[in-house]
Amino acid sequence: MSVKRNNIKVFVASTVYNFQSNLDRIYNLLDGFGYDVFMSHKGTIPLDSSKSCATMCTDGVEICDVFLGFIRPDYGSGVLEKGGDSITHMEFKTAVKRNIPRFVLCDYRVTFTRNLFKDSYVIENYTQKKINFENIAFQNKVMDTRCITMYNEAVKDKDRPASRRTGNWVQEYYDYDAVKMHIESQFKYPERIQKLIDNSKA
């Protein structure tokens, strides 16, 4: 039996490495609720051979109604220049700029690493010196600290005072079951999502 389509376009932003099977399940879950899912891993982002991969991905965010983003230990590909953003990071920034409804999930390893270094000190000549986290960088297959930058942006870490922050909910997850629960809780009823879309436009 075919699922009734709700004509709501959901963009899924995530790095792919070691996450392929979960992305397949996430696609099927959203598609099963009737959404039109834009996901590079599944090849459902509209393509234009005159444009770069990065531009086609950000263009996909521009025409979607809702953004679902995953912050994972891998920063991702598509960094075009030294110190530049990955494609996934650009997708996040585009969604924020558009101010469309956003749902963000974060791998527990990212938050663990962030907490590990937050308010930490080094001992130098018997003196404690606070670590400036922004000066710490490691980019390997275990963890890439640029993902923590993405997390800090998502939770609006630098916005002061904290009481004025909006749109800064980031759901931590440990496994696919937690991801599934969160997506079902948020996307099961398309009429609620449509109200969020309408409110963001207003």
C-alpha cells in the first residue's frame, strides 16, 4: 500500500562514513510518514551538472521545508579551502540562515569530547592554565574537533544571556533506537510539522 504524501520536503544532513545503514533506515522512516526526503546518501537531492556538489547540497536546503541534521564525530568532505567548512557544515549554516524548522541530533561521542575538554587545565611549571578549547584541534577517524564547533553553533553556545536562546535544542543519541524514537516523536504527525513551517514563514 502506497503511503499518502504530505508534500513536505525534509532535508537530512549528515556525514556518511560508518552511518550508511542508519541513514537508510532514517530515509525509510521519514518516507514512511509521507515526507519527500532529500538525502545525498540516497541520491534524492535535485542534481544540476552545472553546479558543484556543495552548491547542489546547499541549494537542496534552500528549497526544503524542514531540516534534520546529525552532528557526528566525522566532520565530512567537501572542504574546498584550508579552514573552510565541510558540505554538512554548510548545510547546517544554510538551514539556520533560512530559519526553517530544524531538528538536530548529536552523537554522544561529540558531547563527551566537548565535556572532556571544557573547563580543563594544563599544568605548566606547577601552575594551572585553562585550556582555550578553540585552540585544540585533532582531525582523525576517532573524533574531529570541528564537529564540536558545529555542536556549539547548534546550541548557540556563545549567545548571551542563555535565557534568550531559541532554536537551540540538540538531542543526544547513543544508538539508532534513540534516533528512531526522536524522529518518530517529532515527525509522526505531519500536520504538526506543517504548523511549524507556517509559523516560521510568518
